Amino acid sequence: MNPEEFNTKEEVTWCPGCGNHSIFMALKQALVNLNIAPDQVIIAYGIGCHGHEVNYLRTNGFEGLHGRPVPVAEGIKLANNELNVIAVSGDGDAYGEGLSHMINAARGNHNVTYLVHDNRVYGLTTGQTSPTSAKGTKSKSTPEGAIDEPINPMAMAIAAGATFVARTFAGNIQLTTELIMQAIKHNGFALLDILQPCVSFNKVNNFQWYMEHTYKLENHNPADKVAALQKALEMEKLPLGVLYKEEKPSYEEQVSELSEGPLTKKSLEVDKEKIMEEFL
Amino acid sequence: MTDFTWKIAGPAGLGIMTTGLIFSKAFSRGGYHVFDYIEYPSLIRGGHNTYQCRISSEAINSQSRSVHILVALNKETVDLHKPEMLENSAVIYDNEKMQAEVTAGKPYPIPLTRLAKESGGKELMANNVALGASMALLDYDLGILEGVIRDMFGRKGEEIVKMNMNAANAGYNYVRENFKEPFFVIAKKISDNRKYLLTGNEAIGAGAVASGCKCFVAYPMTPASSILHYLAENAKKYGIAVRHAEDEISVINTAIGAAHAGARTMTATSGGGFALMVEGYGLAAMTETPLVIVEVQRPGPATGMPTWSGQGDLRFVMHAHQDDFPRVVMTPGDVEEAYYCAAYAHNLAEKYQTPIIIMSDKHLAESHKTAEKFDHSLKIERGELIDSATDYKRYKLTKTGISPRLLPGAKGAIVVANSDEHNEYGYSCEEIENRNKMMQKRMKKLDMLAKELPAPKLYGPEDAELTLTGFGSVKGAILDAIKILEKEGIKVNFLHLIYVSPFPDKSVKEALSKAKKVISVENNFTGQFAGLVREKTGKNITKRFLKYDGRPFYPEEIAEKVRKVLKK
């Protein structure tokens, strides 16, 4: 396989210089490296610029509602746990509209890979403040500057019980590819927050800003939850890499009805008279 | 003919629901027809709870006003239910625990608590003493009661079964020894042929199991929760994955994911929960995902009256979500129809690749009714489900509007579903021609659906003086009202709609054209159904019998309304 096989014939409409291009490249490369064929993976998308990927990436795809890719992904995995299930989301999607789903997916350890395109701004709706925008961010919806503090998705995911929590920067395609691969391979809920510039609507957090405000984690033990939380709380210079990782049975491994195979392979025929016996 | 009502009432937390169910079951196993009805506030302890069981040697469909035996667990009960008492009705109460003044019916003072304790049981087993006493009054076979108790408590051990039975025996013997005069209602066992006894919620659960539903996702909400309970309890037995998700928004999106992946999937909620699901409902329609949604109504708006009944969600459910898409809303009227609709809905969902709503209400959902048999003839039909394709188009344009459906994971094919308007492949597309074709494709499904769905049913004589009409659970009380009126020589019939969308306009128009006078019977304020009939048929039903107090219709009051309209 090569990454080209993952391209559809649809025209890619992301702005030139958008972080989505490199995330797209990294995802394709990760699937190739892991030898996952387009028909063996399904991606649930939210609504936002990231969601246009449903048109560009030649895999099974489900573009749903704003904020809701995680529950859709959970449902797909519950019905057919033989599929590789990925949810792709944006910062507004993941940390605004659908935040509770991430917390609960983490708590249940659903075997879903969660890739969040985090550009700290609402791009598709032409530049309003996002849950990850810095306090004071001036935007169309906050002309006097955002009052709210930004969400800390890393700390939140760790506290919620996520078993894989990592961050990358779209500008580093090699690291992003590597971390997407690790997230997909992880058994359980894996959050990868992908920092990316928005060339059209975020003039502050541009490529250069991310280069200056991130660093690659070294000598960090991702099995140490307290150390992971400490790293997650570093806000001045953001650590990139796997902050936290833990081995635990996934949600699907604990659903007894899945022990003999996916729901989609079960026979639908039931002894109907027998069902009614308990009501006699 | 035997037709009587037994009622137990008192404060919540005294095991009234269990005791009532035992009574109902004891009679459905003796060959009787049963309809029971419960009232309770949204509290765990305190508040007034009632459980009434109507028992009849002939088929019945609803509860009745008059109470023949009242088991009063507190003084308040005696006073509250006075209007329901007949001259000879028995009022059983614990004369050592309360000072009751029985001014309606005949007092049957029985030291329920003392007898329970003396028989080796606990205070709560006073209910069993009352059960035994009731059986003695009715001259009913205590062995049947024992069988029910054994089935219900057997899991807790033989000792518990014995304690329950000893208490029942104590009550039975006490009545035999102290009240020599025979009671005015006698209900001996009719036959050994047990009847099925179940609620509308259980019937929906069982129907879903029968149709191969393999995934159920829900968030608890009264009065829909017992569907979740039934399916969770039976999940292992039938290989159904049951997930209680964090909220209704997650519920419907998870359900859509599971259904898209290929599992027959259902969810159930009440009006408030459905309000949260509305965006997802349209997503299922846009992505053409087969999904069954059960909406069990309770009075609103907002939290409304959680444990009471209503039919005020008709218009909301019929029009929920933005823009147009094929909307299918089924409205079963009793447990047999609830079972059938649930099974049938899964076929419809897959055949038409669209969400199907079953709308019920608390009255149907939580009342037990006997049934002789269930229609198991429905075969599982999965529609245009295929297992392989080349150059697969999820939304391929076809004559019927239904595209061949391939499940994600099929070798060599890509399945793309899209909430955005899309082309045949599923890729986003907003071009004029494509939009028009896709809209028409989805809406076209209604043509075939309308032909397939069963016609509304007319009950009673064709040449009736008056026609009653309505949807859903009003069926029971109306059918029983027709019987009351029949005995008085008044001919009434009933046009019942088992689905309201797509609306069967032709058959409703035809039936109403033949009707001399029409009354729309509905549990809502504005006569939503009558309004719908006018919109779809031009027929203006001016006479309406509306009730929005959370209580279901009683056959007696419908009969009274008919007499008034006919001036009889």
C-alpha cells in the first residue's frame, strides 16, 4: 500500500498552508505503515474544516453532527469490534459541543482513536473564539477579548481515565504519523490532540508560534500518572508526545455479548415462543 | 360473567407494585382476562400509590371505575377511594394499625401486620396477608397464588417463598373464620390455560428481541425505563448489547453508529429525552440509517408529570427535526400491537433505511394486559442488504429511492455516509441537480411505505350512530365503552390509527365520510389528532373528548360522553 491509495477523486478545499493538509498526510502514512486497508477502517467525523476529510480520505467514513463523532464511533465499535474505529474532530467539536462525550469515552475506555484537529479557533464559521483559545482572544464573537480560560484537554482526559493521552503539532509530520500509529494501536480510548495553525482566522497561533511554544517530551515516564498530569499542566511551552499511557481492558472487551464475535455477525433468528414464556 | 376490580393503595415504599403484579398474575394464570393500572408520583417513598387489577371472564381492554375490593394500607386510602366503592365493596384494612371509618362499602378489619408477624414473616408481608384475605373473599384457588409467589421469589430461596405463603395462608384463614357471609363476587379458577400478562414496554422489548434487535442504547427516563430494564435483564440470553450512555444525545448518536455498522438497533425515551435526540433523528434520516426509536409519552412541557400519561407529543414527534424527510410514526394501542409494531419497525427501518418511531404512552407502557397469543408470523426482512460491491455508491439513485446497503468492513468496498447533502458516493455535494435528486430519493420512500403499512382499523358495526376516533392507547377504553353502549342498544364504532405518519388520508377520509357523528378522543389539550385529521383529509371533527390531567380515559366516561352527544 502507499498513501496515494487513500486519496479520493474529490477536490481538496482546505486553505493553502492549513494544518489539515499535514494531518491528512500523516494519517494516510500511519494507515499505510500499520497495513490497515481502506476497507478495514472507519472514521467518524464531526462538523468543521476537519470534517471535510470524509470527502478526501478513501476509507469507510461517517460524517455526523457537530460535536458527536465520539458516540457514533462508540456505536460502530460496539456493533462491529473487528473494525478499526477512529473519530476525527476539531477543537470546537471535541472540547465545546461534545466535551462530555470525550469524558465518558475515556471513562469507559472505548476502543476508539480520537484525533482532534486543534487550531484554537472556529475556522469554518469564519473565526470565533474556541474552547482552546487563550483568555483575552479577540474574535468575531469576543471583540473585547475572551473572558473564559482555555480548556486543558490533556489534563481533562487524564483525569477522566483516558488510557492514552498524547499531543502533537501538525507541523511535525513525522511525529504526528508516529503518534497516530501509537494511538491506533492502543487498546482503549486514545486521545491525540493535534495542534495546528489556521492560516485564515488565527493570526496568533501560527506555524512560528507553535515552533516556539512546543517541545518534544524526553525522559518522561508515561506510566506515571502524576508526572503526566504535571506535564499536562505546563501551559507556557506545550510538551509534545505521549503524556500518559496505561494498559486496561477496553469497553468492548468487557461487553459479554461480544465475547463470541461482533453483533453484526450474530444470527437474528430467535425462538419467538420462548421469548414470551416469562410472561405466562 | 365475572368482572371485578381489586385495588391496593397506600404510601410508596410498601411493595404495592409487587403485590399488585402478584394479584394480576394469579388471575391471568387461572384463565381470566386482566388489565391493571398503576398510579404513583415521582417519589421513592411517600406519596399515594395505587395498583388496580381488573379481572374478567371476558376479554377486557382497560381499567374500570368501580372497585370491588380495596386493600387500604393507610387511612388516607379509605377516604380517597370512597367515590369508587360500591355498596357491597370490601375495604380490607389493618384495624390494629389504623382507625378507619368505612362509610362506603363494607369494612373488613383484618390485623394484617400482626398476622404477618405471627406467621413468621416481616411487617412488609402484611401485603401477602391481604392477598390471601382477598383470595378467600373471592373463593379463588390459593395454589395458583403459591405458584406465582414461587416464580417471583424462588430465586431468593425456599424460606422466603414459605414466609410469603404462610402470610397469605394466615390472611386466607382469617377471612374464612371471621367473615362467614359469602362475598358478592366469586371468582373461581376458569381454566389451567395461562394467559400472557405483560406491559406495553415489555411487549416492545419482546418484539424487538423477536425481530433480532442486537443493540439497545438508552438513558433512563420514566415511563420508558422499563424497556431498558427488560432488555438489560435479557441481554445475555439473547446476545443483545445494552448500553446506558451518558445522555440522550450520546444515546442516539451511538445507536446510529451501531445501526450504520449493521446491528439492528433500538432506543427508547420519553418526550424530554426525545427532544435531546431530535438532531440525531434527522441525522439517521439524512444518512439513511435504519434505527428504531421508541417515544413513551408523559405529560409536559418540561419535566411535566413524569409518572403520568398523555398524548401531547403527537405533533412534536411528527414534525421533529429540520426540513423534510420520510417520517414514520407508529402508534400501537395495546400490548399485542406494541409487540407487533416493535418487530415490524425493525423490518421497516432496514427495508426503507430510515428511522422508525414507535410512539406509546405511560398508560400503555406500564399497564399489564393479558393476551391469548402473539402474532409471530412476521419474517425478518433486511431489505436491500448486500455483501459485496465494486465502485460502491451508498446513495445510489434508484426507482424506489432505496439504495443497496453494504455494511462498512465489506472487503474491497468503501462505505461513506454523510450528514452533509451528498452525491451517490456519499461525498458532500451542494449542486442544484444533486440536491433535488437526493431530496426526491429520500422522500420517494414514502410512496412504497404508504402502500405497505396496514390500513387503519374500524372496530364495531359499520352502521354505527357515532364513530369514535383516536390513536394509540385510547383504544382500550374506547373498545370497552363500545361494549357498555352495545348493551344499552347504542351502536358505536371506533376508527383506530396504528400509525399516524405517513398519514393514511384516503382510508381515514373514507371511514369518516360514512360516519354520522364523530368524536375525537385524545389525551391532550388542543385535540392534536383532530387537527391532523383536518389537515390531511379536510374533515373537521368538531366534537372532541380531551383529557390532559395525566389520567387515562375510563370506558365509563367515554360511554357517558357518547350518550350526551347522542342525547340518550
